[in-house]
Amino acid sequence: MPPTIESEEHKALRAAVSALGKRHGRTFDREALWSEAAKLGYLGVNLPEEYGGGGGGVSELSIVLEELGAAGCPLLMMVVSPAICGTVIARFGTEAQKREWLPALADGTRTMAFGITEPDAGSNSHRITTTARRDPASGDWLLTGRKVFISGVDIADATLIVGRTEDSRTGRLKPCLFIVPRDAEGFHRRQIDMELQAAEKQFELTLDDVRLPADALVGDEDAGLLQLFAGLNPERIMTAAFAIGMGRYALAQAITYARDRTVWNTPIGAHQAIAHPLAQAHIDLELARLMMQKAAHLYDAGDDVGAGEAANMAKYAAGEACVKAVDQAVHTLGGNGLTREFGLASLITAARVARIAPVSREMILNYVSHQTLGLPKSY
């Protein structure tokens, strides 16, 4: 799938990351690949140069994740640590927070998880019940609440937690973001037993009056929604990159097999029943990539509203394209598609993640129907 509308710099980045991914392959060691990608400057390519990053944007970071995925070795924490947390801190963090976190996130020596989803809130971020209140005596923050399906908490040095504080003027709760160290007292985690096998584990978090200093708050206490969505748009774009890379990997396996597998003296790829569905999968992945590139371009240009719409569409399109590509790849290989040798069977489950997280396709359709089309809400 050679890109035709990318700059020479983007093409060179794509080729270099592809070579890195192919060296590691689908049996990759997560820590080794993370370390090498960091040393080559890929993990922090979106972070500001003055803090050790590459000075690029989500456009460049999405290329890195997509190409690693296409080689069979995606790094899921790239969605979280540099894309969400790094972006939020770079845009809204204090100078001290930037100095403490951005260079370490860029060089891979530290990682940060992201905690927003709650057991009872689901996709409705306005119903988050994790609350933060100030200790009037010390000025510290006290966080109480629960989070669920939080990736990589065990390997992250801290978690960027989305909580809510009370507005003294209105009494209403408003979202705020806090950096919670992994070893903070009262910060507990329980691993969720997932059928999906991935290097990054999923956790339920409990915050029991976790005491944090005043400077654990990221950004302005009164600009919570703006800061929150500054992280959620890159999350959707990077999830699209994750899905497109996975779909490309599955499709490449199927294409190779369809060329080589011969029945009745003819490669099975010569039959339209095999060839056409693979061609359709390729088209769908290419279309999803174009929307992802549009979303990344808008976000990097500072158009948060336009990026929000495009990022949701990109995530939707990529999730659908990925699932279809994986399914078709498995069917192309037949019984071999379920063997460990070809590495496709595990993608049947993994591909569904892009449909579900970080926001379901149904919620994206809700967003497009009332935000883009102007139709009334159903909820």
C-alpha cells in the first residue's frame, strides 16, 4: 500500500519504521522494541523539540504505529503515553510538568497510562464519578473513585486520571486531569482476566482518598473539557492507525498465501471469489487511512472541532476495515488461518477492540448524526 500523497519526510519515516518493525516481527519483545523505537526518536516524534521530542505531530506518530502494526508488532502504549498523555501535558501542563515528563516520555524511559473509563459511566464522560476535592488545610487534592479497562498501569510510572471537581460558582462537577504516581498510597489495581491476549494488561483501578500535591493537576481547573478532548482526539486517530496496521498485516498474509497456494494447478488468488474480497479489504483500508490522515492534519493544524469529527470517522472506518480484513484473511487461509504459525487467529479478537474502544461505533454514529447532520439526540 504505497502512500502517494505524503511528503518525502513522511515517506522516509514510514520506510524506516517499516524496516524496524520487520526486524522485530510478530514474535517481538515489547520492551526491546519500545527501547529501540525510543532511541530512534519514534516514540516522541509528536512531542516538542525543546523537551526532547521530534517536533512533529499526530500525523507522524500515527505513521509510526501504523507501520509497526503492519509488521505485526504494534505498540499499544503509543496510543496512551505519547499520544494522549504527552499531548495533554505538552499543550496544557505547567513548565515543571513538561520538564519532568516530556523528555522521559520521548526517550521511552517513563510511560504514562490514561484512566477515564468507569464501570457505570461507559461512553458517557459526563457521568464520571471519580471526584477530587481539596484538603483546605494543606491544599492537596484527594481523589476517590473507580476506573476500569485501563491499559498498562502495571508498566506505567503514573496514570493520567480523569476526575471531576466541584465548581465553586455553580456547584456542578467539571472534569479535571491529575497525574497519579503508580505507588501513590490508596491507588490500587486489579488485573482483569481478558480473553484477549496482549502484552499490555487491562486493569480495574480503585482510588481511595489518594492524596496528591496541588501541582498534580494538569492545566487549568476551569478548562477541563478542552483539555480532555485534546487527548481524546489523538486517541481516536492513533486507534485508527492501530487498526489500519493490523488490517494491513492480516491482508499481507492473505495475499502471500493466495499467490502461493495452488489448487488444481492454479493459485487460489486467481479466483475472483478470493481476489475480489481481498481487493475490497485493501480499498477499505486505504479509505480509512485517508480519513485518518485528514484527522491528523486537522489536529496538528490546531482545528480541534474539525479534528473531532474526522477522528471519530477515521476510528469508525478503520475499525470496520480492520475487522473485515482480518476475517477475509482467515477465510483465505482456511484451516491455516487458525494456526499459530500464521498469527491470524489472535487477530480475530484483537480486531474487535478497534470497534469497541476507546468509543464504540454506535456512539460515533450518534456523534455524527447529531453533531454533523444536525439530527436530534436520542439520549
